[in-house]
Amino acid sequence: MEFYHLRTFLTVADEGHLTRAAEKLMTSQPAVSAQLRALEDEVGMKLFERTSKGMVLTSAGRSLREQAERIVEAAKDFKCQADASGTRSPASWCWDSTIDLKSCASWRFWEISPRITPSCATSFCAAAVA
């Protein structure tokens, strides 16, 4: 199972539409659809009901969503811990734009360190030494 399939799955579940999910993921609607099909094929279950009003999770989809949210959150936590471990210089810490900086362990570091200020751009967030 590919991590990006889970992120795509969660984005479609949140947005309820393939097109909006594709826009949020900055990819095409056919790519999102193909990723969902691949995930459904891998788990052997239909995860969404496709309706004229959008995408609705099936019971299997709701169950997978709970698991996928935990996996994605654990990956975010791991990345934040790795970044906070000092393996990168503070001026080059980067995150995917979907990560909530306030949920990161390193956010607390910024709160107690007045010399470091978080700043964001379209595709990444970085801390710059003031």
C-alpha cells in the first residue's frame, strides 16, 4: 500500500469530490481516480459510492479512514520529530503544505525560541533564523 494512496483517499473523503480533491492535491482528476481504484483493488473493497453529488464513503471506507488518519498522523509526527532532532539546520526545516504546524512537536520549539520564526509558502513551510 502506497502512502500517497492514503493521502489521496483522505483528501477525497474530506472534499467529497474528485475534482476538488485533485485541485487540493495539485494533480489531475484522472490521477486521483486512478489512485483510488488502485487502493480499492489492493484492499479488495469498494471504498466510495460514486453519486451525482460526489463521493460518499462506504462502511469499508469509513473503517479505512480511521486507520489512514492514524497512519498519516503518525507519519507527520515522525517527520516533526526527525526535523526537531537537529539533523537539519533550523533555517531549512521543511514540511508538506498539508501538515498542520501547530500539531508538530517542533512548533513548541518555535514558541520558546524567539530567534526562529515560522513562515509559509505555497508548497512548503520553513523556519528562518531571525
